[in-house]
Amino acid sequence: MANNPSPLDSMRNLELYLNDYIRPDQIDSQMKAPLMYGIDETQQIMFDETTAMNMQGMGYNGMGGVTSMGFGLGMGLDGTYPILSPSRASPRSQGSADNGERFSRKVFVGGLPPDIDEEEITASFRHFGPLVVDWPHKAESKSYFPPKGYAFLLFQDESSVQKLIDACIQDEDKLYLCVSSPTIKDKPVQIRPWRLSDADFVLDATLPLDPRKTVFVGGVPRPLKAVELAMIMDRLYGGVCYAGIDTDPELRYPKGAGRVAFSNQQSYIAAISARFVQLQHQDIDKRVEVKPYVLDDQMCDECQGARCGGKFAPFFCANVTCLQYYCEHCWAAIHSRAGREFHKPLVKEGADRPRTIHFRW
């Protein structure tokens, strides 16, 4: 007798539709997250920047225990979530990716001394393994100092990240390591690794994942985990069955966007009708944009390819009276009707970004 597909299999089937990554031509482009929805990189990393600036003035006040994170679904440093029920387990909650890696090779470090330069940062972390130090707009600015008090450590080997974590001081749910600069000795800086299992979360494994009931969330703060995004959206709209954080293919670090799949049309329409959502969780409080997730392999819902030579439909109408894919011919025919002439089509653009265009008659 054939086995029913596992939640992980279902999630991977959805990813065939949802994960359409940019393939960088060179390593430099892999070190910078793509821009989302016209939000510049500075806005995307606003949370990173705020954390770093807060860290610059912090005093270290002792060690504490590691506390739970999230909505009562805290993840310990062993990489697992408490499994409250089978439907609440992340499909990757055992903390290992397919190749055995557990962490992204890209690590955020915040609260750096203001006078520490690239060489000194590299020297502070080199004993964990070969690495490159990067920060936003580094190449353009030609600066030797991270301008916002934070940087990213790009390790050659994932095992270096685990060594770094093992060397850190744990204070509640945060990790710190002391680094020195020419004028400041042993300053605690925040180390924030990204656990690969935090990129996906299945809220209810009994529900099918429908790409046509999936929304794209732009400008997601990079510390936000999939379980946290799922809980926020479920609290606001209900019916969430899956959430994912988009990561780059090389370093598997968050790109600043996510996806949420709903189990019913009512929740899906409520989310896209809102257009914006306030993501509030712990230190995070950010207004982000919500749009329908646009697929690039759908046939026209009106003619099923009969009027466009069997080609995939280039346009999706996000208005709640439509919510359909159209070829150019059918878009013109349907949207010449009274009340629909002001609808604007969405097209797929770049790395998972739906973009509104002005249709030319």
C-alpha cells in the first residue's frame, strides 16, 4: 500500500512553486541580499542596525539562563522546538539540513566597537575558521570600518559557526562574544547565527499547501523565524498552514522576505486585502507589505492557453473580484468590463517579487 506523503514532502512540493531564487553570477552578489518591493537595503536591515546601535552603548550585566523564544514554542540551542502536537512540529525541527549542516555560514555580529576595522574583525574571529567580513554597501563606500556598528561574518565552513557559538556567552536568548579594538578592550558584541531549520514551519501538517492561497511578505526583519511569522499571521488572519523565510541559495541566510500559505480563501483574501501588516514580536516592530504570491507557470484561467498558444499566463489580477491568471488577450477582454478597468496586473519579477505594472491597451 502506498504511503501518504509526509509534511516535509508536501512542503517540498510547494517549494517547487515558491522557491525561485536569484542565481548570483559571482560571490560578491551572494553577500548582499536582493532588494524587495522597492525597499532599499538600509530599510531592510533596519532591525539589524537598531540592534547594533543599542549594543554599542550596552553594559554587560552578567550571565543568565537561556530562555524560550517565540510564542511558547521556544527553540533551544540544540536546534529543536518542543513538539506540542504532531501538527505543530517544524518539518526540519530536528536541526539538520539534508547535507547535515545546521547553520548558515553567514553570521550577524552587532555592537562592534566604533574604531574596529575589517582587519581587526577578521583577526578576532579567524581562529574559528577562514572567513570574509562584509557589511552593506561595503564595496561602494570603500570604508575599512563598519559604518553602523555591525557586520556579517561569512565563514568558509559551516563547522566554524558551531565553534563560534560554543565560545559565546549566553545571556537569556542572546549570544555574546568579547572583542577588542585599539581603544576598547573586551567589549561584548552580539552574535546572531541563523539556524537553517528556522526557515520553514508547518503549522498544521494535515492541511494541503495551496500555492494559490499563498502570500508574499516583503521587508521581513532578518531575525524573524518562520514559526514567528506563522504565529503572527495566524493570529491576525487565521488559517495559516505554512510559513517560510526566503534565503539565498549560497549562504542560506534570510533575504528579507517570506511566504505564508493559508488553508482557506477567506484568510488569504483578508491578508491580501490588508496590503500591510505590522510584525510585532519581542524587539521587532515593523510594517511590511503583503501581496499575492505570483507563480510563473500557470495557464490562463479564462482560456487555458487556447488564445495564447499554450503559453503560461504573464498576468495575475490581485483584485478580490478576480484573483486569476490571464494571458494578454483575456486580460484585455475581462478588464474592459465596467468596474474592472482600473485593476492592475501583477507579474513575477526577479527573486519572488510580485510587481505591479500598468497594462497598455
